[in-house]
Amino acid sequence: MNEDIKELANAIFHEARGESLRGQVAVAHVILNRVKDGRFPNTIKGVIWQPRQFSGIRYHAGWTRFEGLAREILAGKHPNPVENALFFANFRIKSGKFRIGRHVFW
């Protein structure tokens, strides 16, 4: 299995499994935006496992539910709904540029 698919699916599971498809895609695109930004690691795994960046990331069998979605996102089948956003949080904590489901993105 492609490591990028597994890592992205794992992050979607932990950060957005209760969100709509659009919210799940948005979280994944924040990760991909970070990979492209020189202030963050240049791999999906490096971004996801960077200390204190994503809450509760660990390997759990539930990530396999999002393997297909991760594959589609990496293939460019889901447009980026958060433009160049590099961060997201629970909307009760922070205001931002985009609000999708229970997250705000900036």
C-alpha cells in the first residue's frame, strides 16, 4: 500500500471522521497545503506526525474506511475547498477564513 494513502487516510479518520465529505476533504487539503509550504515537512507522513500539530494521531484500524477517499484526493478528484489554508481547529476555539462543519480553516 502506498504510504501517502495510509497516512492521509489515518489523518482523515482522526481529525474529520465525523465531518461531511467536504469537511474531510478540507482537512486533507490542509495537510497537502503544508507539504507544499516550506515551513513544514515535505512529506504527508512528516506533516501528520510533526509534534503537537494534529490531535490524537495514532494508527487505528478505522483509517481503512478512508483509504478510498485518500486515494481520490491524492489523484486530484476532490477540489481544494480551503484554498491555501494551513491550519484548522474546532470553530468554537478560533475564527478563520473558512468554516466547514465543526472546523474553521485559516
